Amino acid sequence: MDHLLPVQLVELQGVAANLAETVIAPLAAEVDAECRWPAHSMQAFADAGLLGLQVPSELGGLGQGLLGLCVLTETIARACSSSALCYGMHCVATAVIAAKATEHQRDHYLREIAQGRHITTLALSEQGTGAHFYLPETRLDADGEDFIVDGTKQFVTNGAHADSYVVSTVATGAEAGDFSCLIVDKGSAGMQWLDAWAGFGMRGNSSRPLRLEQVRVPARNLLGEPGDQVWYVFEVVAPFFLMAMAGTYLGVAQAALDEASLQLRSRRYSHSGEALRDVESLQVRYGELWTDLVKTRALVREAARRGDAAHPEALPFILSCKADAAETAVRLANEAMTLCGGAAYRENSRVARLLRDARAGHVMTPTTGLLKLWTGRSLLGLPLL
Ligand SMILES: Cc1cc2nc3c(=O)[nH]c(=O)nc-3n(C[C@H](O)[C@H](O)[C@H](O)COP(=O)(O)OP(=O)(O)OC[C@H]3O[C@@H](n4cnc5c(N)ncnc54)[C@H](O)[C@@H]3O)c2cc1C
């Protein structure tokens, strides 16, 4: 527990850590091996009141911002990265709904989420525009009181398990940039889940393509005003998504360090009686890895605090921290694989799983390539796009 965090957040971190240890960690290997969506984790979050992390307190939620999100996803990912990803995507989509929620959206979605009765998630990415997730090609047409949505989303985390999906669209015949986000309820006529995706890592997140064929969505499910999607993407989706991911990959990095520590302490040679931790060069290496981890955590939390405070210089912190967390996760998992020796270098060892999970950090949008570009552009006074 980090007692330097705000008191309410220390308590929430304690609740999450307890669930991580008792409910989530014991099934993490099965989640990975069977590509199983972690229903047990999501149910535990619902029962503990954690699904409402991003719901305002006046609607019964926990009213947390970016700092709460990165701390909780890190705590969960230390036990199971897929559970952290599923929880994180639910939290990001919740924040998107909450940003400009109408009375209907508050009652129908946010209060239900706070009560642990509703899971939501993000469906933004598309095959056609890939890493450029802010450029949807899914079409939106007004039809009387409703909208008609037509297109295909790729990699929808919590796919086919969530109760609603925050979908990005572009109005047919609109000027460039006239995008909108709306909430599509599960089971809407015209929704079709395509083949499940078996990932290299992050295998339990049920990330699936979703075909939306002439799906009729009531106008009251539109988020904000028509054409607001660019505001949503850069003001809400990006910061919350980056914090959820940065927290998740920090948790992966911490878990890799945990594994290295365990092995350095427990592995003892019969010929010398020496433990691995008695070897000086390994002490130096372990210290360097720990330093990498705490530097990244400091950057992530600084970004979160600045974002929560709407600090004028928050942007480069927020943009850089997820790329840094992904690099730290890959480096620490890779190094743990070396430090743990042959014990780790076997099929589906915990370290092998962490190394596979860590690799997703670079390709999940916004990708490391784009984030580094945007960080430099923001620091040099250039527009991001
Ligand atoms: C485990 C997992 C879960 C996911 N969950 C979700 C989800 O819940 N919702 C959702 O909407 N999406 C989700 N995604 C989608 C994810 O965000 C996509 O992987 C992302 O959009 C990348 O798309 P792509 O694979 O087509 O990459 P591509 O567009 O093919 O890019 C390939 C590489 O080229 C780089 N690149 C491209 N253009 C540039 C440029 N101009 N400058 C620098 N580098 C560049 C990219 O950074 C990337 O590394 C998930 C993905 C994964 C792996």
C-alpha cells in the first residue's frame, strides 16, 4: 500500500490488493491459458463497489480521476494483466459516458455502473485506420428520432460480455472531423461478434471484432453534441485510456520484479551454499531494475496528478507516461526472464506470461510510436495531428 496517496485511494488500493491476492491471482494462469474472459474478477469488482470508480459520487460512485485509475489498474495487473485491461476499459468508457452525461445517461448507465450492475467498454479502433483510432469510418446516419450505425470495430475488449459499448462514428457526408460517440446497448439488432482473437499476450480480455450492420440507436444515446467526438477522444478517452494502460503495464513490471526477487532469494547453489542474491552483479542489476520501475511510477502518477488538476503543462506528462510504462514493462519482464534462469524459461511460466503481456503495451493505441511523436510535438509547440 502506498500511504503517500490520498486516504480514500489508499483504502481503495487495499480493497483491490485484497481481491487481487484472494480472487484474481489464483486464476490468472487459467485466464491466460484458456483465453478466458475473467468473469470472476469483474464480479469481484462489482461486489466490492469498484465498478463505479469513475462515476461521480453524487450518482453513487467513487468519484475518482486519473490517479485512482492508474493506481487500481497497477494493483490488479500485478496479479492478472487481462483482469486489469478489462477493468481499465470499463473505467475509461465510464469516464467517457460521465463527461457530459444527460439525465437519461446518468440514470440508465452511471447509477447502474455504480451499483455494480453494468459493465461498459470502448469500441473505437478499426481495421482501416488502425493506430489512428481517432479516425473512425463507422458511419452514422440520422433517421427520425434514432441514429443508424454501420461499420466494423476491431479489438473490442470485454467483447460480447459488456452491457454497453461506447462506439465512435463519422456522420455520412460530413465535413472531415465531424465525428460522434454513442452508446450501443448489448443485444441491439444488427450487432454481430466476429471470431474471437487469441492474443500472444493479454489473452483473457475477450478482444473481438464487432460488426454493426444498420444498428438502430436511440438519439438519447448520443454522447454530447453531434460532432463532439474529437473533444471526447482527446479530452477524455486519451487521458483515461493512457492512465489505465500505464497502470496496467506498471503492474506487469512490478510483477516481473516480484518474480525476480523471489528467485534471487530462493535459488541456492549446492556447491557453495550461496543464494543468487549473494552475487554482487545480480544485486546491481536488481537495483537498476527497481530504479527503472520507481522512475516510471513517479512519471505516471505525476501525469495523473497534473491531469486531475487540469494543470496547463499536463499534456507531455500524460502522453509520455504510457509509452514509458510499456518500455519498462518489456525491459523488466525481459530481464526477469534472464535473472530467473531456466526456471522461468519454460512454456507459460509466470515470467513468460508477463513478457507476452508486456508486449501488448507498445501496440495498444495510442501506440508507443504515436505517443513519442505527440510528446515531442506538444513540447515543441506543434499541433499533435
Ligand atoms: C490486447 C489489445 C486490446 C485492445 N483493446 C481495444 C479496445 O478495447 N478498444 C479499442 O478500440 N481498441 C482496442 N485495441 C486496439 C488497439 O488499440 C490497436 O492495436 C491499435 O489500434 C493498433 O492498430 P493496428 O494493429 O491496426 O496497428 P497499425 O495501424 O497497423 O500500426 C502498426 C505500427 O505502426 C505504427 N505507426 C503507424 N503510424 C505511425 C505514425 N504516423 N508514426 C509512428 N508510428 C506509427 C504504430 O504505432 C504501430 O506500432 C486493443 C488491442 C490489443 C492488442
